[in-house]
Amino acid sequence: MNSSSSNVVPEVAQNQQKREKPQWLNAFLAHRFFDTCVTHGHMSRNNNNTYCMNCDIVACHNCIFSGTHDNHDTIKVYRHVYENVVCHTTMNQYLDCNQIQPYKCNKLMVVSLNPLPHNGVLYADEISCQTCKRKLMDPDVIDYCSILCKTIAFDNKKNKNVPPFLSPANGIKDEKKNGKIEEEEEEEEEEEEEEEEEEEEEEEEEEEEDG
């Protein structure tokens, strides 16, 4: 087999993968997040804000770092304008986030699991989310306001060979190798720890004032 024909097989496999929906996606979107962890309710950082694909469960910070989910694929969920969002870079490892509206949340670029509240007045000549008709911030390159809306569009399309696609053909393995994702996730953890320390200090000050 020559080199040109040997390249065809992986290319066909990648194209096939791109046409499929990730098996974990429906379960992920159906889960509730930020409930108190039953196991670690007595500890700090006990909100169930991380999804484990391997176990199909939501877990808290303490669950994830207990060793139970070592080497598992996990996605951390954040809150933005009262909706659940995920880091765009992290999610893009597992899901094709093209055409989904990104938002700025603190220092992160995030995508929303579900439609966010309406973003201002939508005029008749403006392009909106193709699924829920919410206003888009950059309609020239964006078609959907959330992961759910793109998923619905994927489920409703009649030709599986045309966009939208949900599975990334190659993922972003190169970025994982050079540490970009790991660095970004470490920054997320540091920011969260700083915020929690500030909240604890404020609570202590309030208790001293009440005392």
C-alpha cells in the first residue's frame, strides 16, 4: 500500500467520527449542576460542578481530587448570568464548538449549555440563533447561542454530511501536548481558590461585626 492510499483510511475515519454525536452529550446536558455533594456536604467547595464522562455523574471538587476520577475525562461547569457555561478551550477537546456563541466570563471565554436570556432587542432584519431565535453577538460567524441549540439543529438535520457537526475531527491534541489547556485549567483553579478565600474572609468579617 502506497503512502497516498494509507492516508485515506484515517481521513475516512475522521470524517465518519465528525458526523457522529458524542455519546456523552445528551446525558451531560440533562444533568443538574451546583447541587450540594451528598458525600462532601460538610466540606468547602462541595458544589457538584464537574461532569465525568467516564462515570456519567456530576461531582464536586473533592470528589474529583479524591482519586476516584484519575485519568477520566471531566468538564468543569461555571455560572454566567445564572446559566451553566463551560470553558470554550476545554469543551473544544470533546465537542465542535464552531458556530456557538462564546461569552467572556471573568478571564475565560465560555460557551453556554442552554440559551442565555435575550440579549437586547432583536430587529426584523437581524440574524438570530437558528434554533431558539435569540439575538447573537456576532451573527456573521455564529449560528447558535448555546450547545443545546446546536445539538437540536444537529438532531433535526436531514443530511448527516452537512453542518452542523458536533464531534471534533481531530480534537486539539497538539494544544494538550504543549500544555496550553493544562495551563488554562490551572489558572481557572487558582482564580476559583482566590474567590473562595475572599468569600471566607468576608464571612469572617461579617461574623466579627455581628459578634
